[in-house]
Amino acid sequence: MLTNSQVLHEIMHEEWLMNFSSWLQLRDYMEKVVASGAQQSRKKQEGVTALDFYSDDLKKIRPERISDIPEGSVAVVKMVGPMMKYWSWWFQGADEVVAQLDFANDLQNIACIIAVIDGPGGAVSAIPPFIDFARRKKKPIVALMDQSLSLHRWIPDAIADHQMADNDIVSRFGSIGVMSSWMYLGKYYEDLKIVMEEVYPEESKHKNEVWRLYKEDPEKGKALLRKMRLAPMAQKFQGAVKAAHPNLIEEEGVLTGRTFSAEDAVRINMIDSIGNMEEAMSMGLALAELS
């Protein structure tokens, strides 16, 4: 679990698969982390579960033991809200979600998994655990999605066998892109008469080169950041989308950050269908019969 200081560090320094308006909302999380400790947040999180079970007749069950799960059951794993790689009181973590996926994946009586996805994205570092999980996946997964943006768009492309919007009113899909953001405090420290110096030996001439170039020429520093980090990650994201959707209609904006309604996402072959939880579970069970 990340400590509060580690959460703040991730927010300030991570690259993000997230639209900018959602990233700005992280300021609220930062203020809460600073103003209160984990104990207060723990109270808010009590009673929240990431894993539910349904019988093969689609009725929710509450097994006390693994042996109480009937054959042919459905596991439901929730991925809701911004996500980082590691779990904290403030963010869902890819580590905890993948642990739930692995748990359901290894249960003999689970026929399929429904991944409930509703989020604006998160840290780039959160996607590798899902890609790794996909290599050991044994059961069909249906993604049932509301907001499937940025990181939450890449996740179903990595793990799902069928992608279904859960409504045709507010669901949004896409925001395929990468961004980096930081707060430059140089002028603030200058006004306080604080001078910060950095010294590097010749043997470390490329250490922090983006930051060093940015201080000399902000535009050149940003250009180097795009070339060295952001563009390669964006290309990997685009490649993953195209691999998951070989019939994707690559109209303007599809691979460069635009978002789409459920109907348009189906039209361009970004997702497979529009439905609800019952239809998602029925699809998962049907896929299990075929596997």
C-alpha cells in the first residue's frame, strides 16, 4: 500500500493515461491527503468490495467459503475511478485489481469474469500488470463499461474477450493518448530568494537531461520529453488498440485522443455491443461454453 507521501509523489511525477480535466481533479485528492491521514480515509472505504459473485442463473450470492461457490458461477471485478499501479486509501491500485482477477481466474467453479469499468484513466505504470495478467488468463472476460477512457480504455483491450457499454446515454470511450504534467516552482523560489543549484559530473551528463534542457529552453525540454517518453508510450497505446480491434475504423481522432459515445464506439469497432449486467453475464457464460 502506498503511503500518503508516495501518493503525492506519484501525482506530481507520474506520466498519465488520463484526460486533462480529470487530472486537474486530482488536486482535490492532494488536498485530502495533506489535510487528513489514512485513518479518516479508511473509514470512508469500509464496506467497499471489489469482487462479487453470481450464480449461473444470474442471482447474486454471498459465499462464506470457496467451497460455497457453485459450479458455473460468475465473478464480477470492479475497476472504478482513477487508478495507480499500487493501492492506497486514495486510489484503486492495479495490484489489488489484478489480484482479484487472479483469484477469480484460479477458482475452479468460476465460469467467467465480468470486468466493470468506469474511470477516466490513471497512471501509465498501472497498465503492465494487466498486460501480464492477460498472458495467464484462463477464463473469458466481458468488460461492462460506462466511462472507458485512457487507461480504462487500454485495460479492456488488454484483457477482455467482449467489450460492452452499459448504457447509451453517458458512456464515453476513447481518450487514447498520453500526457505529462508538472508544477514548475522556479519563480516561486526566486521570489523567496532561494537559489537551487544542481551539479553533475561529466560521467552523468545525460542524467535529468529533460529537466536540465527545460530550464535552459522550455520548448526544447518539452520536445525532448515528447520524443523520449511520451511519443513511444502513445505509440504502444495505439498499437494495443489496433491489435485488439483489427477492424477499427481509424477516422479522425480515434487514435489521437478524441472520445466517443457508445453508439459511435460500436460503429467504429472500438467496442462490441451495448447492454447491461445481465446481458454481460449471459455473454460471459456463452463464451465459457465455447472455450
